[in-house]
Amino acid sequence: GAQVDPLVHPIWTRGIHLRPSPALPAAQPQRGHVHEVARGEARRVCAPTARMVRTFLVLPIALSACVAVSAFAPTPALTHRGSMAPIAARSGMAAPWRTAAPVASRQCRLAAAPALRMAAGPKPVNIKPTKHDIATGRDPTRVKVFDTTLRDGEQSPGCSMTSDEKLQVAKQLAKLGVDVIEAGFPIASKDDFFAVQQIANTIGQLDDPPIICGLARATKGDIDACADAVKGAKFPRIHTFIASSDIHMEHKLKKTRPEVLAITKEMVTLARSHVEDVEFSAEDALRSDWSFLAELYSVAIKAGATTLNVPDTVGFTTPSEFRSLMEYLRTNVEGIQDVTLSVHGHNDLGMAVANFLGAVEGGARQIEVTINGIGERAGNAALEEVVMALHVRKQYYNPFLGLPADSDKPLTNIKLKEIHRSSKLVTALTGMMVQANKAIVGANAFAHESGIHQDGMLKNKLTYEIVDASTIGIEDNEGIVLGKHSGRAAFRSRLTEMGMTLTDDETNKAFVRFKELADKKKEISSQDLESIVNDESQDLTANRFTLKGVQVTCGAGVIATATVTLYDMKDNVERTDASIGTGPVDASFQAVNRLCGLTGAGQASPSEVRLLEFSVSSVTAGIDALGEVTVRLQDPKSGKVFYGRAADTDIVVASTHAYVNALNRMLLQRTDLTPKLHPQFSAAARAV
């Protein structure tokens, strides 16, 4: 029968799942293969035992020997170094692992209790219902969805939102059914504090509210501010974190491991004194020493943490490694069976979604995601992709959640039909366009051009589609056709059918835009209505400049010229100026700059504003389609990026609107920048 080498059994490596490989000479371990390092080191320590086991024992005896050998090796043969700095192991191999050199005689004197605890395997996954589960009737066995679009997602360059825009997204997230909304980082700014507070006081008070969470570093000031911001919610949460990898502790925190343990105990205790629900994150966990990580999380649980978050801060891990870490923590963290195990991750290597699915297999029951996968660098794990993977492959994931394979029970609380609308709203408010071939919400996700594919689709959609577009809320609604003769009742009815809830004031503004568009376009589609509503939902209350008119002259052999009229609400002045440019859009931007007394945008040496991106996309097909324009500007002084968005059937008009919107956002942040109308008009303006 098959034989087992107990020296590479998962018990020996303390939860690290390693594939057996052909035996190598102890003096020549294969570089970079962790299990070979373990085998080489172990053979030097217990070579006689290993030879005896391989020679004489069959499978049942070998499995028993695993426990026996582990009893003599409570210290793992290797541990991961968070600093990632290559260290020469006893084998002579330089690698980011350190090998232990246990002495056999010393091991014989050690108690066997730790090894027996390791042999018992991972502790049970916590499925006890929380107060939030009981109050909202949510299934405690589900995978909880923690949305961080408003915090981590907004940190993506150019994705900043105002407090009112964050509130709009929070409303949609609640409708989507997320379990936790991380509304922001209260200590970061007054606006961020207000945004979290506003969401806690409104969305957090709904009949079926999500948990409202704020982020805080492991400092008293951060935690106190966070507690003050979220206290208005029915179910408030403080999410505090501290770095755990050697490279972060040494270079960023300038703290030792004992100091980090002490800070964690003190700050989690402080957070728990404010709220009952405390989440603790060990920043850069996937590059941390696993044994220290287990110790740190054990301290956090004893101090009162109710959720442990394991962040892959730099998108470093792989799916199998994430799963192994989950199982290792469930085996070695004291009290982990009484808390929720959560994961957070970035997409630097393109594996964030796969990593999360691996973590769920290992026992994670909360996923920290963002709409459209927006976030720092390459982004975060995308909510829509993880949720739909769990939904489509339910039969595969059911057993990992303790369910029969054929169970139809939903694995999350997400309302799938709200996914598409959520994606469109976040795109509109952040200006971060979704790539056409993105899974689930991309424009091409349900498009088929190949003749073979089209033939199969006509016969049966299941031949080439594993998800029906209607599942995520994309409907081919052929009911009432809206046009210029449609009234307010039909307009409101269509919005209701689309799941859009607007106030009377918002409906009136959107209806005016609808009528303007209907005069230019024969039929108004659902996509047009979404664009109109999203356009009107932008927070323009603090805008200084309003575009009143734009007219351009351009063509072959003609110098492009634009005439623009702006209204300055601060100085109560309306003026017009003209400029030339390389094309009609550039000329319009230059005219706006002249009116505002700014330089930059399309010029060779920008000094006050720099145009980083200008993109145009069609909302629907047809010559009369709405065109959506996104503009990104950079403030050369601070390096911050600001976006503007607008939609119109006239691309030049939409472009100028978008540019003015972006400029207004930048001026809100630059208090030292006080643009005035062109000096040529200032005297005349005061005389009006």
C-alpha cells in the first residue's frame, strides 16, 4: 500500500498544506520549495526515525507516527519571515524562510500537549447568530459581505467622493444587501468624519440596516473619532488595525513584536469599551510570520475582538496559500471558534477573487470587497465576481459551508438583481470606467460575436452563458416606450420598475433632463435613464462655476474656436470668452481656463491644472445615443486627481460640462487657489 512520510505531513508543518515530492538529498534541498527545506532539515534532525518509518511502517502505522513525531516537534520546522529578507538556513539555502534547528534531546523533554492540540485540526467555523443576524433575520451560516467601496475603494486615485455622493452609494449598498458598510476613515478629514456620521445616522437606522463600520488605526485618537462617527447606527462597528509583518513593524511602525502585542491589547480593549462589535486586522498578514500572527490574533480575541480580518495588503498570496493560512489560524488561534474570520485582499497579481474563494474553502466567512473592484493600485477583490462565483458554483461551495451539495440556499445576503445598478452608480460617481471585458458587469460580459457562439445562443443560451443577464439586473424592457410625449407618471413608473427611488426634487430634476433629451432623441432607453439619474445625482451644491453655453467652430482647414459662457456663483458674475485650440474640445477647455484665470489642461506647460484623462463612451447604440464623458484633472501642487462626468447627445457640450465639474472639485480642495474671471471683464462685471 501507499506509504506516508510523517516528516512532511501537515501536522509537522503546522497547517501548511504541502505537496509530497520525490526525496532529495538532505544536503541539496531544492531552492525555493518550502517543503523540501522542511524535509531536509527534518531529516538531519531525525534521520534514523525517518528511515525506519519509510522502511517498515505501512499507512495506518505511519499516520500514528505523525502524531508521535509531532510530539517531539512542537516548534515548527520552518516559519515564514514577514520581512521577506533572504536568510541563510542551516541547509545553506538563502530564502525568505527560516529553519528551526530543534535538538532531539531537548524535544524529548517537551510536553506533548501542543502537538496533540495541533493534531486535533482546525476548530469549528463560528456560525452563532449575532445580534445583527437576529434583528435582520439573516442566515448566520452565510458568507458575510463587507463592502469597503466607500473607504478602500475611494482611495483609488481620482475616485474621491463628497459626503453626499457617499450617502447615495450607501443607499444602494443597503438595497444590494451587503452586511457591513465600511463608510470611511473618520480621522482622515472633517468631510470623511461627516460622511461616516451621516451614513450611520440614516442608512444605519433603516428597518433592515447593514452594520455601519469606520476604520481606525490602533491609536486612541483614531478609535475615539471612529466611535463618535458610527455611534448613530443601530449596529456600529469599529475596525482597527496594526501592521504585523516584520517589514512593516521595522520600517513603518518602528515597533517590536512585544510592543505590537501590547498596543493591540490596549487598543482593542478601548474599541470594545465604545462598541460591542470590534473588528481587528493585522496589516500585511500574508507576509507575516504565521506563528506571530496566531499570537497576535489570540491577544485581539482576549481583548474583545469579534471579527478577525486577514488582509493580503499587497496582493501577494495565492488561493491555496490563503486557504492554508485560514486552516492554520483556525488551528492555532485561541478562541477563534467564537469569532468571524474575515479576508481582505488586493489584485496586484490578478488573483484577488480566486484568493478569496480559496479563503472561503479554508473557513473565512466574511469577504471584504468593493463594487467594480476599485481600490488602491490594481484594486480590491470585486464584490460582483466573488458573489456570483459563490452563486454559480453553489454545488461546489455548499459542502464547505456545511450544506448538502444540491442545496439551493443562498450563500450570501446579496440581492443579485441590484448588482448591475450598483456598478453603474459607482462608475458614474467615481468616474472610474469599467473595462469592457470585465467579468459580470463589463459591456461585453453578455455579448457574443462569434458565429458559432451566436448559433449556440439562438438554440440555447446555456451553451455559452453560465449567467443570465437578467440575474444581475440587466433587463430588456420592451414595455412602455418613453419619448417626448411621455408624461411624469410614465417617467416615474419606469424609474420604479428599474428599482430607482428618488425624492420629489430629484425626480423633477431628472424629468427636466429627460424632456431635454427626448427633444433630441426619438426613444429613451433604460440605459439613458440610468445615465440621466446618475448625472443628476452628482453633488454639485458646492460648485462655483456653472456652464451656461458653449458654441464651437471647427472642420478641415479651419482653426477650431470655442465660445463659452460661465456663471460664477461666488461672485454672481456671468461672462463669455472665446479661445482657439487643436480641436473643438481643446478650444472649449482653453476658453474655460481663460474665464477662470487658470492655465494648463491642454497647454504644453501646465502650472495650475493638468489634464490626465479624457474619455468618451456611448450609452446606447444609434446615431442619437447619449455620449458620456469622463475627465480627470490633476492638481500639480498636491498631486491629487479629480474627476468630472457629464452626458449629452452633443459630445462637445458633455466634454465642457465634465471639465467644469472636475475643475469645481479641484477648487474645493485648493483653498489657496482663488480664480477670478478674466481681468478684461472684471471691471465690467462689477458694473453690472
